[in-house]
Amino acid sequence: MTGHDPTGSGHGSPPRRAVLDAPAVLAWLRAEPGSDVVETYLAAAKLWPATRPAGLSLGDRCCLAPAARLGGPAVTADSAWSGPDLGVSVVSIR
């Protein structure tokens, strides 16, 4: 993975799994710079049980997680997001 892109691997597709190293965990625990990136991964992982039956990807969850954390809607063109009860307001543009 490169940079601060929690939705992708830097190679065009989102990673199916991510591993946090010790400095990333410590940054998250101490609320240091970069902790928001770790928080997005953790929040996306928590959405997995609800989104798995709908076939939503890690990239999808990385959009839904910040929306849930911020209390705002997730805006999408993907109709699959409207099906499951995700605990997040979803606005479909189509």
C-alpha cells in the first residue's frame, strides 16, 4: 500500500486485507497524525458483517465508514448500497 489511500492498494484495486504495523497502531492509540487513516480502516472492518451479504467491497466500506463517523450521508451511484441496513444514511444519485 502506498500513501494515505485507505480505499486502494496503489495498484488500481482495494486490498482485501490490511495489516497495521506497530507505529500505525501507536499513532492510532495516541491520536497522532495518521490516526485518522487507521480509524478509517478499523471502521471499514467493523462494517464487514453488515456489508458482506450485499457484496460491498473494502472500497465501499471505506466510503461508508467516514460517513457513519461524521454522521452524514454516503453519496453513491451504486444501488447495492441501498439494500442492506448499514446504519448509515445512503443517498443514491441514480
